[in-house]
Amino acid sequence: VNRFDVIVVGGGSAGCALAARLSEDASRSVLLIEAGPVPRALGEYPADLLDAGSVRGADPGHPDNWAFDATLAAGRPYSIARGRILGGSSTINGGYFIRPRKSDFDRWSADGNAEWSFDANLPFLRALESDAQYGSTDTHGGAGPVVVSRPRQDHPVSVAFAAAAERLGFAVETDKNAQAPPGVGAVPMDVAAGIRWNSGLAYIEPILDRENLTVLGDTLVLRVLFEGPRAVGVETAGGDFEAGEVVLCAGSVKSPHLLMLSGVGPRVALERFGVPVVSDLPGVGSGFSDHPQVSVEWRQKVDTVDFDGETTMASALNFSSEGSPVPGDLEILPMLKPMAYLTSGQRVAGPLAFLVSVQNGRSRGAITLSSADPRVQPTIDYRYLSFDLDRRMMREAVRTAESLLVSTPFASLFGGFVSLPVAASDAELDRWIDDNLGTSIHLCGSARFGARGDADAVVDQYGRVFGVSGLRVADTSILPTAPVRGPAVAAILVGERVASFIRSAPLR
Ligand SMILES: Cc1cc2nc3c(=O)[nH]c(=O)nc-3n(C[C@H](O)[C@H](O)[C@H](O)COP(=O)(O)OP(=O)(O)OC[C@H]3O[C@@H](n4cnc5c(N)ncnc54)[C@H](O)[C@@H]3O)c2cc1C
């Protein structure tokens, strides 16, 4: 009974999609193991996590948040939220559901990774969604598991934001899930009637009675079991499970962590903790990217907040930094409710924020083993803003946020900044950025794919781990870089794609 064709480790954005698609084939037995709880119906999810009008799962004290300790830059410790419940981070995230851009696929598919071209992925992007506005078209899907809708644009902040962006000369981007040039427009969200439609609800809840699918909650996978270089199963706190193939979908922190705990990673680092080396792969954990973010808080002249509003945000401005090689490498997201409310649910008046981020920085971080004990988290070092270019981009993004807020369309709403120094010198602004540095929590690329012979690649374009057999990684870890928009769609796409790769290979 403890043997399955495929074991999927982690029921998050990617893992739910993967397990659901794999088990469509009735001849394949699939075990999905999730460290956190597995709600078996909509009503079993904690109500605070279903509510798309707040992000209470992001609170470091929330029981369904892994809350990893990390360092963003020297002297800047930070708690990194990650969902620990069916649906993973899609159960606690902001609900912004924008596809990767064609430029992302062009970068990812370079150097022989043709499976990651835009054209190869468009059918899967359409298949994963039901777009409430567009339905089934050449661009959109009308029958997929994830409900996608665009919030109303009539909130006074959204109205002023669009007008201010246009006044500053930015384009209008009507459909952010199409490929028109970046600009200001509605944010597509995986939200239906105010409910955050996490990947557990989208993919797993409807198929829980499938005979060939077993879903095990509250079970921490401790390591992958090997016979020689062949993965043969997993060890959990509740016993061992055997499989023909193991797929790690534990997310971009825990997947590289599990690889290292299991002997797949940089030899010297593993030997330091007495972990026997199965495959010496220096790229495990290293070279990850994410989006550095600061929150520009502003006081309202008149209170526009509707605590009962169905989403936390409605629109975004995506725009290009000066001389940018990748279009749309900066982003501004106006929040419609006070930051303090968003993570606590406490209805107290407060300033609003523009979340301002650099979407294609050059800085790269590293996740390293800090113990051979699977319950001790790895060290997460972001090294944000370690290039002048990234600093310059962040300054430009913050100054654009300032220009939007002081422009005429905001005149009746904007009552001053909370802490941003107005018309600051570069040095003053850098100090403010350092003191306020945060992250979008979009970590990708900690076990990235690449061609055989690419020294830092951990998996091939099909997610197969180099140097071993029977083991894949399928989550945001394998994306070579964070997409220039959020990674929520990309995460599900990885699950869909790797399922299709496994289904087209013979059963072991
Ligand atoms: C607070 C927050 C807000 C965000 N907002 C947005 C947004 O608005 N838009 C956007 O595009 N992106 C957003 N993101 C990012 C996005 O949600 C993630 O990139 C994406 O969900 C990651 O998917 P994944 O499948 O790689 O990992 P996850 O969804 O994190 O899944 C990993 C799963 O594996 C499980 N797991 C881990 N280790 C083990 C183990 N040892 N044994 C068993 N199970 C294990 C975890 O519990 C989890 O369920 C946000 C993220 C957070 C945390």
C-alpha cells in the first residue's frame, strides 16, 4: 500500500496542478504529500485565508505560514511568508494572477530549452484558466480550473491612479494577460466572489474521490530516499513511501532544501553537515531571483477605504526603467486598504500604500544548508540591491510613485507621504530605501533548469534532476529567473507542464 507510481511532495500552486493532471490517467497511482493541513471542501479552509480582501496568511504568526527567517541585505532581516496548507502560497497570496511575459519565455527558452518558449506554453496558459471576462479565445481559456477575474476599476484610488499614469505618459494596458506593451490597467486575479481561489480549490477539491489519487496532509517529508543514484521514495515523519518517480513541488525554499538534505547539492556544503553526496550540483539553492519592494505610504485627505472591498488591489502600472533591456521591469501597485489591516484584519484607519518593485534586478541570492536536521530551515540570503543598476532602478520606481501621487488627478485624495523624503537626493533616497526594503516574496530560480553541461543548472527543461534518476523538481525553483510580473501563474504552469512531460514518458 505504501508504493505509488509517482509521489508529489508539496501540495502548493504547482503540486496541486501536477497531481491533478497526472491522476487524470487512471492507470497511474499518485500520492500527494503536504506538510500542512488538507481542507477537503471550501468550508474547511480557514475563513481568513479564503478572504481575497486581505492577506492575513502573510502574517508571520499565522499557523499556515512557514515564516522563514531571511536576510534581504546587510542589516535587513525579514520574515518570508510561504503557505503551509493545501494550495501552498496560492492559499495566502495577494491574488494577483498575471501571466509571465513573452520576454520571460524568450529568456527561459534560450540555450536549447525549447519547451519553455511562449508558443509551447500558450495552450497550457489557456488550459489552466477560466477567464470570467474574455472566456475562450485565441489568448484566453474559458474552461480551466483557475477562475480569473478583473476587479472593478471605479474605486477613487484606481480612478486617480489610471488618470495620473496617463498624465505622466504611460500607456494603457487593457488586458495584462495579453502581450500588449506594459502600462496601467486592471490586475487579473484568481478571485471569484471575493474568495481567493487557491490551487487546492481549483485542482484538488473537485477530484478528491479519484481512486488513483491519495492526498496526505500534515505530513512533513524529511528527505528523498535513494538506491545508488536512483530515487526510490521519500522518508516522512510518519514512515517511508516508495515510488517509481518522486517530484519535488515543495516551493522555491523547501525544494532546494530537500535536495540538499537528500545529498543533491554543492559537495563541500553537504559534507560540512555530514550529508552523503548523491549528486554534486553546485547550483542547488544558488542564484535565485525575487523582486525587491518598498511600500510608499501616503495619507488620505478623504477616507476612501472600503474594508469590505473584494480585493486588496485593483490595478497596476508596469513600466520600463531607463535603458531597460526588458520592457516593463518596474511595477507600482496601489493598495486599496491600509497595510496594517491587510495582514491583521483589524479595521483601523491608516495610510494607504503604493507597493513599488524592481521586477528584473540583477542581484541574486542563495539558500544554503545550515543543519542536516530537516526541521531546521536553511539560510536564506537575498543580497538585494548589490548592484548599482538595481539601486538606480529602485530610485526610478520610487520617484515615479512620488510623481503619480503629487500629480493633479490625486489632488483631492493625497494628503502627504508618511516617511518618503520628497524630492530627495540620491543619497537620501538610498537611505530611505535601505530602511524600508522589503520583498514581493516571488522567489524563483533556486534549482533552475538548463542544458546538460550548464554548470549551475540543477534540472533539465523537463524538471529531471541531473546526476540521478527518478527525481524531478516542479515548482518556481526551476524557473531560471523570476518573471517580470508575479510568479503565481508561472507556478501553476510549471505543474501543468511537468505533468505533461511525465504523462508523455512511459511508466517506470
Ligand atoms: C504572502 C504572499 C503573497 C504573494 N502574492 C502574490 C501575488 O499576488 N501574485 C503572484 O503572482 N505571486 C504572489 N506570491 C508568490 C506566489 O504565490 C508563489 O510564487 C507561488 O504560489 C509558489 O508556488 P510553488 O508551487 O512554487 O510553491 P508553494 O505554493 O509555496 O507550495 C509549496 C508547498 O509545499 C509544501 N511543502 C514544503 N516543504 C514540504 C515538505 N518537506 N513536506 C511536505 N510538504 C512540503 C508547502 O507546505 C506548500 O504547500 C505571493 C507569495 C506570498 C507568500
